[in-house]
Amino acid sequence: MTKQELRAQFAAKRAALDSAEKARLDAAVIRVIAQSEPFRQAGTLFAYYPVRGEIDLRPLFALAKEQGKTVALPVCGQGALRFRADTGTTRPGAFGIPVPTGPTVRPDEGTLCILPGYAYDASKRRLGYGGGCYDRFLPGFPGIGMGAFYRAFSLDALPADPFDVPCDLIATEEGIF
């Protein structure tokens, strides 16, 4: 299957999730991330605002802030991905994704970046949305990139292009891989 066909397949699978089951899975993924060493040691959390049925990490934002971590959300524009501090206010952004209005946050070695997507594979590659923002961002990112997925959204292998950058770790409701 092509990436486009897989995106459509996993989008439909995600949309078909019962809301109670989705909430249970989201809470389990958040628990796994919150208990992970990379999260505990991070001073900054780069995450994403949930759209299109993505795992809703907003409770993780609150926990991170309670622990004194900086939380920042992505802004993708002109092919470049940058992160702005989550101050609780947003404005409409590209691709229908709310964009935070806080200042730009620069990553360092203590930054954990939670990556969205449709699916992942055994090589920790993720099937994203096709814009390439994270694939351009990750090569210069000094922290840890962790994909957040449901375990059922995995394949042995995804089609890969030379520019596809794998995650350092994958978090699912079953644990960190």
C-alpha cells in the first residue's frame, strides 16, 4: 500500500474508535508517557494540539506544567516547524490546527518531543500527515523524539522515503518501545 492509502485506512480506523474506548486508550498512553524516564527528566515538553482524532495529550500538558516543565506546541509554516509556549490561548493556524500565542521555545537536550501520526512500524518510523514538517525538524533536534500511538496502529514495516526520520521511542498504551 502507498502512504496515502495507509493514511486513509488508519484515519478511518481512528474515526471508528468508540469515544469511551478512545478515552481509555488516551489515558493509558498518557500514563505510560508520564511514567517514562524521558518525561520525568525533561525540562521542556514539545507536544501537539489534538486534531482529527489524535491522542488527546492535554492532561499531560497539565501534569508537565504542575511539575514545572515548559510546554510548547508546534507551528508549521513555510516548511519549518517551530514551537511556541502553551499559554492557554491559541489562534487558527495552518491545516486547521490551533497555534499557541506564547513566545517561541528553543529545544535543548532536555526536551521531549511527542510526535503525532497515524501509525508506526517496528523500525520506529511514523506515518505522519505528509507535510514533512517533523522530518525536517528532527535531524537538528537535540532532545528525544517519542511517537504517541495506539498499539493497534502498528505495522511490521511502513513504506519509507530517504527523508523519513524515525522516532527515538514509541509510546503506546502497552509501554515504551
